[in-house]
Amino acid sequence: MEYDVLAIDDEQVILDSARKILSLNDLSVDIALDAESALKKIETETYKIILTDLMLPHISGFELIEIVKKQYPKLPIIMMTGYATLDNAVRSLKIGAFDFVPKPFDIDELLSVSARSLRYRLSIDDDNLAEQWAKCLSKKIRAESLYFLGNHSWARLEPDGTAAIGVGETFSRTVGEIEKIEFPRIGDDVFQGSACVKIFTEYELAHTVWSPLSGEVIDYNRNLEEDGYLISIDPFFEGRLFRIIPHDLENELENLIIS
Amino acid sequence: MVRSKIGYKLILVVGIVNAIAIAIFLIVIIKPQCDGLIAQAELGAYQLSETIKSSVRYDMLNNHRDDVHRIIDTIGRQNGIVQVRIFNKEGGIIYSSDHDEIDKTVDMDAEACYACHTAEQPLESLTIEERSRVFEADDGFRNLGVINPIYNETGCWQAACHAHNETQIILGVLDVTVNLEAADRMVRANQIRIVIITILMITFLSLVIGFFVRKLIGDPVYQLLHATNLVASGDMMHRIKINSKDELGNLAQSFNLMIENLSKARQHIYQQDKLASLGRLAAGVAHEINNPLTGVLTYSSFLLKRTKDHPKIQEDLRVIVRETKRCREIVKGLLDFARQAPSKKTKVNINKIILHSLLIIDNQLSIDHVTVKKELADDLPLIRADANQMQQVMINLIVNASDAIETKKGDIYIATIKEDKQIKIVLSDTGCGISQEKLTTIFEPFYSTKGQKGTGLGLAVVWGIIEKHKGKITVDSVIGKGTTFTIVLPIEKKS
């Protein structure tokens, strides 16, 4: 059979609520109570995206990501993590999770992240779009040496010691039509792996951007207030989000992937 | 026990030293006095014998033997005179106050004779000391015998009796024995008096020394011992009363200080242990509660979406969603407290964080009529800390302080101080204060005085954050006067 989502958690209530929420968007949901049965299901059935808990018996969410990434590189995985495991969230992005959603989440948070991952899946399944994807990871980005938090967000170290922060293409191309952006306040601190920007889009969705670095916010891209579309067309330059003075590059760069 | 032992030992030592000192005193002072008495008696006895000699001289020359006998008898009966005898050269007793002895012969070894007759050739002249002898009589008192040689003179060998010839040098010896009873009695009385005085003095000195030993050493040592035993049995509240500024007073003071520090350290460890186990419990609960909370939150927000045309139901559902989100914040706080949320340590300026925190809660403070006084050190070094968590610490403490001030006007005083290897943050308020019993529990999770207003996690989170930064937080408070929180954070060396 073909499902939109495979939800994996050892708690039935989570699976039930995931099913209920996602069915609001007419998504079909299959469930598994542990990683072993999930892997079996992935072999026999077809899924567009996977939504998995981190703390699973026997095989953990991390191992599951690695196994799935190897065999089904196109299959986006959303990790559900408890608040206490921020580092785990960063780690899951590093090893290839599409995004993560901290527990306990509300309906909008789950709908937003699953909408983006579905769009991503659809876009890489589409041959034309796939070509565009390839183009996206073009030379100009490589030359810039960006530090990526998974494929989710990036940081560019500027010569003056500041760092520009923005979202990656998997985010910018899947977020949809931006209606409003909530920036952090200037002078506030943002932290690696925690929410820094909220982007409100069509269909009442609210997407969270996880900051790739910790630091003090010194300014944000005011152009985006008028024209959020810049994020979608040029996420690395015109569409950058804000700038920070990084707090702890030394330790935090280890969690990022250099392009 | 020990109190008396040290006291007794000292008293014993002092008593012995006293006794020795008095003995030396006796030998040095009393002995010559006794000797002087004997010398005086000797002189008296010699003078007496000279008197007898001159009294009987006439009768001897005229050979009036009866008169000699009478004189000797008369003198011999006098008080204090034991015996008056005259020996001839051969040792025969010619005259004696003791009539039984007359005509008896004494040996040359007799006590009266040996002074001269020990040498081969009998001595013919002697000093006064050599002529006298002291011996103990049967009545227990001593007697003093003085011999006085009777030299040959012209009248003797020319006398009509022709008893002596010209060649003899010494005709005989006058031996006078007086008893030393009076002197002996005096000496004995003196000795008794001295012994009594000695005993009294030793007793008195011992009592005085005992009193002072007890007061100056015994009592303080006992108090120290008592305090040590109490502390050993776990009573950390006991303090020694300090009455003196001497070494023992200093010792007691050091002891008090030591116990103070020990009890603080112990309390800190106890607190740490307690909060660590509470933290584990909280973390466990938080993890367990995360999933059910997810269920409640998703279902309620799901229903909220589904019931758009039922405003009444929506209103109720919003309450559920709002309260569930509040639970989420509590869980977040619990995990913060349990130190499960990793801290992102970067180089931060604590002064900046304090100013920023004040800015955030500025509105609340002005409403509460609170004046904030700052004394921030200019030379405060950057430290490695989680800026967000530190800000949380400052906000929690400042909000608490302003809550403690309640409706009346009051001050919050914030200071940062650079110390050797640490920085110190002092935050005090002039609020209502916290009672001593409550001071030990304020860092526990779910301890709250604010009722519905607070979660009871504020100070627990503060504690958790400070612990995680290898710092220390202490609190002092006086009811009605205010509360002071002191945070100490280490300055890490540059790696």
C-alpha cells in the first residue's frame, strides 16, 4: 500500500494524535511501535515521509535515520524529540533528518513541518524539480563556505566576526507563500538548535527556524518584512534572515556541515 | 574527667615544687638558726664550766674537798644542768653532781674523753667547738657536754697536799653537761610551725592555682571537648561561648569558625544531594509526562480546528490548550532545573546580562515602586556561561526581589565584584525577608510563596543553572529587613 506518512513511536497516544492531525490535511498515516517493525514496513510499503520518535526501544531514532538514509536517501525523516534533548535535535539534523519537532507539539507545529517535508519529497520525486535542486547546490554556494545545520539553516562567517544566518533550500523551497516573519529582537540571544525565527505562511502554517549558531542578534533583514518571497528565491544572500555575534564558534561549528 | 585530670596534674606539680622550695628554704634558713642555738648553748656551758672552775679553784688549792663537793652539788642541781664532773688524769671521777659516779673510772673511749684521747698523744688544748659534744639523752632531748681541761699551775704542785707534781700539764678535766631541752623544744616548735605553715601554704597555693587552672584552662578545654563531642554526634548548631582573648579563646574562635564553615559545606552538599535527587525525579517525571502532554495538546488543538462553528466549545478548548502549554513550560522549567537542558556556554559579560535583564522587567519594577541601585564592577572579566540561562537567573532573582518588596516602596541592590578567581554577584532587597527554616527549602522545586502567580520552579531553576556553571549560590535573610542572594561564578582560565 502507499501511505503519505509512517509515524513511529512507542506511545500509542502519539501515534493516534499524529494520525488525527495529519488526516486533517487528508494525509494517510501508517504507524509502527518500534524501529524494527518500521523498517519492515518501509521494505514492503511505500511512504512519502517518516515521523519518528528519538527514544525508541532497541534501535534508536538515530540508528533508524542512518539505516533509512542509506537505503532510501529520498525519504525525508522528521524527528520528534523531547525538550531536554536539544543536542539530540542538532545531531539528528546533522546525520540527515529533514527537520525535528519538539515534544509536546501542537497541531500547527506538526502540520507545518510535515507540509514542508511532503513538498520536499514531491519536489525531489519530480524530475524537473530535481534538476533544479541540483542547480541549487551550485558553485556559488560551495565557494562561499556556508555552515549548515543539516539542510535546514546555515551560517556564514563574515570577516568582521559576525555571522549571517539564513535558511537552507530544503526550507526555502518548501515553506510556501510567506505571510509574516517573526524575527528575534535585536540584543536577544539565540541558541544553536533552538527556535530563532517563526515564518507564517498560507494555510495558517507556522514554520520554525532552528538557529545554526548561538549568539547575540545584532540586526535582521528588514527587506524581508516587506518581501518574504526573497527567502524563497535567494535564501543565501537577499533572503538571509539576521546577523549575530557568535558566542561559541569553537564548539558549535563541530555540529554543522560545511558545504 | 579530663578537666579534673589536667587541674590535678598541675596542682600536684605545683605542690611538689612548693614543697621542694620550702625544704630548700628550711635548709638554708632554719639549719643555721639551729646551729646558732647550739653554739650559744655551747658558749653558755663553757662559761658555766669556767665559772665552776674559778669557783672551786680556791677550795681545790686548799684541798677543801667538801666545799668542792658542795659547790658542784649546788651547781649540778640547777635547772638545765645535767651533770658536773671532774675527772683526774686517769679517768677517775673525783667530783660529780651524781654522787653514785664518784670514784668510778671511765674509759678513755667515753664520750667526754675521746675528743682529746683519740690521738696517740693526748691533746692539751682544744677550741670550744672541739670541747663540746651533743648527744641524745634518754628523755629524748639532747644534752650538751663541755669539757674544760684543768691545767697545772704553781699553786697546785706547791700545795700542802702534794697531790700533783710539777711536770704534769693537765691535771684533769671539768665536764659540764647541760641539757638542750629548751633549745630542742624551741626547734621542735619551730619545725611544727613551719610544717603547718608549709601545709597551709601548699593548700592555699593549690587552691588558688586550682581555681585559675580551672577557670583559665579547665573550663575552656572542657567546653572545647564538649563542643567537639556534640559536633561529632552531629549537632552543627552548637557554638562555644568565648570569654577570653588568650590562646584558648582563639582556639575556641577558630573552632567556631571551623564548625560554621563545616556546617555550611555540609548544608551545601546536603542541598546539592537533595536537589540532585529531586532533579532526577523531576527529569523522570518530565520525560514521562511529555508524551501524555503531547496527546492532550494535539487532541485539544485538533478539536479547536474542528469546532470553528462552535464558539462556546472553542472557548473551553482554548483554556485546555493554554493550560497544556503552561504544563509544557513547567516541564521545560523542571528540565532546566534538572540540568538536563544543555547549557550553551559562551564568553559573556555578566554586567551586560544584568542590565539586559533589568531592561526586560523594567515595566514590572516601576509599577512596584522599586528602585534599583547598581554597583557593577568596571573590570569584570568575561566568563564562560550560558547567556540565556544567566539572564534567566537574574530575571528570576530580580522578580522575586520585587515580589518580596510587595506594595511598599523598596530598593533592590545589585552589585558585581571581581575577586581573585571568581566573580561575585550580590542581589539584595529591602523586602519582607525569609525565615531561617524556610531558607533551606527555597531552592526546592515547587516551593512557592506566590500561590497561583508562580510555578515554584524559579529558584530551583536558578540553583540548577548556577550548579551547572560550577558556581555557588547562597542566601541570607532577615525577616522584615530583606534578603540577599550571593552568586559566585568561577573565572575559567584561558585554554
